[in-house]
Amino acid sequence: MLRQSRRGTTVLWGALAGLLAAAGGVGASMLLAALLGGTSSAYALGDRVIQFTPGWLKDFAVEKLGEKDKLVLLISVFAVVAILSALVGVLATRRLVPALVITGVLNLVALASAIFTSLGVEITVASVVPGLVATVVSVALLWLLGRSWRRTGGSGASAPAGFDRRVFLGAALASGGVAVVGGGASQFFGKAGEASRADVTLPAATTKAKPIPRGTALDIKGITPYMTPNSTFYRVDTALQVPQLDADTWRLRIHGMVDNELQLSFRDLLDMDLVEDRITLTCVSNQVGGQYAGNATWLGVPMKQILERVGVRSGSDAMVSTSADDMTITTPVKALTDDRNALLAVGMNGQPLPLEHGFPVRMVVPGLYGFVSATKWVTDMELTTFSDASTYWTKRGWKDQAPIKTFSRIDTPAAFSQVSGEVPIAGVAWAQERGIEKVELKIGDADWVEADLATEDSIDNWRQWVYRWKPAETGQSGNVSVQVRATDKTGYTQTSDRVPPRPDGATGWDSRTLVVS
Ligand SMILES: Nc1nc2c(c(=O)[nH]1)N[C@H]1C(S)=C(S)[C@@H](COP(=O)(O)O)O[C@H]1N2
Ligand SMILES: [Mo]
């Protein structure tokens, strides 16, 4: 009996020792990352997990977990690290040296993930030191904690023996202290972007957006609002921690196949002629019926103007933009220099870009899915060719040419709603750069009927639509299916063929069943 409960106690204390050593290590790495402006090795590990997650699993996560995908990932990584640390702690109560070796190796894996970034090998003080210190700290703490058993000398592997409480307590306090200080420092320095954003005052646009025409917004309950507020604008990116950039030190370098390399500061951008424009942004991961689109007023410098200034050499057909968080995106030079209003944006709906949406500067290109155009936290642009460019998404099987596909979605009524009398069936449709020509519904077995379209703002904005259905007039009852399809101004009508988002955007008709009572 006694032996058993003692063994249980040893396991518990061992697990606790393992957790404490790990917490100390993570805390130390966060503290140094905050001080050196790098990433803590714990987050780097999460980043690498994202990088090496198979494409299908990533697609699944984005689809099923939506914007919580990163939170779920972080919690999972931390849970795995915690379980491993507890197990190593238990091992340490029996065999200290192997436990120390395993701790070292696990830490070095995390360190490696800070060094081998998605862009290649990056050996800098900020990428190496946090992981190295974390390794030393967690090995040292585990050794100290482990010694609290050894001191009083257990008599054999299964003998728990009263351990040295003083040593244990000291080491535990040290771990806790480092963890708290590290976490606090990373919170404190982690707010740098928000502080910088609060200091920014955007100048008025030289070219204002034209007023929103009357009739772009239909008065129907449950329809997607015509303009999307920043707070509800969809967010898609691979950043585990939102990059905290300082507008004062931000620089954008434009180089490669250009006549004159250029480096711009945030001030330089604000001093240029700013243009305001409403553009509907869309994600390639949007499913049939999906919510990954938003319509905002953007403020920025036309990319065309910037590229004229650097002088793009003939033969360059692609621009690779890189963000502060190492995202790389290839965009056709043509889309950045033709008449569409591709912007290097600093403002969103009258405010500096929110941190999650790319503060201080991002790209917005009408007509192209975000993954080939909308680089947030952008810091580098290289003019090159498609044959030389190899960037994040294209390496993962997505296309590098990805114009937004013509799309329509039913917003209301909800699926399986009980309906009667006159029922407004309504939603949005988009075909950026081409414009929406018509939206049609197929209700039950009846022929396609045309919906009323809200006033068009521009071809780069989505358009609301409504069809006022009177089931009694058509004699329809019970479960009735409703399908929607849009036709754009080139005459193309959405295909019913269902394809998934990868490699260049989903197709298929949105549909739902309504119950006529
Ligand atoms: N730095 C960075 N920029 C990025 C991404 C990213 O993962 N990292 N994702 C792109 C994708 S796939 C889309 S759809 C848009 C989404 O922009 P939003 O989050 O502001 O809606 O950002 C683009 N820009
Ligand atoms: Mo996207």
C-alpha cells in the first residue's frame, strides 16, 4: 500500500518537475524573443507545424475551424509539449541523464524550427539565442529538480524516497519566475504594433472614393451588409502571432528586375498621392456558400505609380512580395500595372489597417484572390518572372494565376426555415473586374427566375440581390430546394460542377432547402 501511494506521489512530483522545467524554458525563450525582437522557439515550433501540415489537413482546418484554426493549433502544440515534458519529468525521477538528454533534444527541435524558416535558413541572434537559452534553462532546471530526489538517494528505481524539498522549491520558484517574467515581457513588447498604430494619423485621400450610390444596400433582414466593418472582416493568414510592426521603422524595399531600386518608409507613402477605393476582397479557400469575402474602403498608393517609379524591366511578369512574417506571394505584374486600382494600402474603412489586416501596409488587388495578391505586413517586393518565382502557396499545390471566380451566395432565409406568404430570398454575388450581370434562382422544379439586383457600385464590388418568392402563387409546398447562379458581364454563367478550393477556387451552386407551410 505504502509503496504504491509513494510511487504515485513520485510520478506526480516528477510530472510537475517536468512541467516546471518546460515552463521555465518557454518563459526564458519568450523573454529573450521579446528583448531581441525575435520569435520564441515555442511559437517557432507552432509555425513549423503549420508549414509542414499536409495541404489537405490545412484545407480541412481552415474550413472546419475557420479563424479559430490558429488557436486550436497553438493549444494542441502546447498540450503536446506539456505532455512530453511531464513524461520526461517522470523519467527524471528514475533516470536523470536520459531525461536531460531528451529535454535537450526536444529543445533543439524547437530551436531548429526558429532557424529553418519557410524562407530558408535564417541564423541571426534573434532566431538562435531564445532557443539556445531555453535549452540551457530547461535542462538546468530539470537537473536541479531531478537532483532533489538523487540527494537523499532513493534505493533503486521504484523507491520514491523523501526528496529534498528545499532544492525542489528553489528550482520550482526559479521556473515559475522565469515563466512569469517571460510571459509578461512578451505581452508587454507584444503590444508594440498597437501602440504604433495608435500614433498614426492618416492624411485625407487626394482622390476620394465616389459616394456609395443609392440602392447598393437592400433593406432585407439577414442579408450581408454592403460594407464590411473592420471588426467582422474575415481574416485568413498563417501568422500564429499577429506581427507587431512599428510604422516608424517599417521599410519597403522594391528591387529585382527594375531600373531604380527603391526603399520607402511609411512617411514616404503618406506623402504620396493617396487614393481611396472600395474593393471586395475574397479568399481562394472560400467554399460554395462560404463567408471568406468582405467589402471595404481602402486607402493607399496605386501600385502602378510605385512600379512606374522603379521602372519594371521588360521580361519581368511576376512580383514576389514578402511579409514581415515570411509569407511570400507571387502577383502578375500586369494586374499591378493595368487600369484596375491595385493598391499598396495603409487604411481600411477610414482607419489605419488593423493589426490583423496587415498594419502598417498591405497590398489589395481587385479581381485576384488574396493568396496571390493581398500580402499583409509587406516589407519586400522583388520584380522577377513566373518561371523563377517559387512562393508559399504555389509550393503547396495552388495555382499562381488565380482570378476570383464568379460567385453567388444565399444569405437568407436560413436552411430549413419555415416560410409562407411572400419570402425574400436574398444574398450577394461577385465577379470582381467583370461585374455581375444577373443572378438567377431555381426554386424546386420550376424554371430559372431572375432576381432583382441592387445598384452596382463598381465591377470590383459585390452586389446584393433579392427574389421575392410567393410559394402560394407557384403552388409549391413542403420541402423546396433553392439554387442560385450568377452570370457575369462577360456572359459567363457559374457552373454547377463542384470543385474544392484547391488549386484555384471552388465552383458550384449554393443551395438550400426551405419548408413551405
Ligand atoms: N503576410 C500574409 N499576408 C497574407 C496572408 C498570409 O497568410 N500572410 N494570407 C493571404 C490570404 S490567403 C488572404 S485571403 C488575405 C486575407 O486578408 P484579410 O485577412 O485581411 O481578410 O490575405 C493574404 N495576405
Ligand atoms: Mo486566401
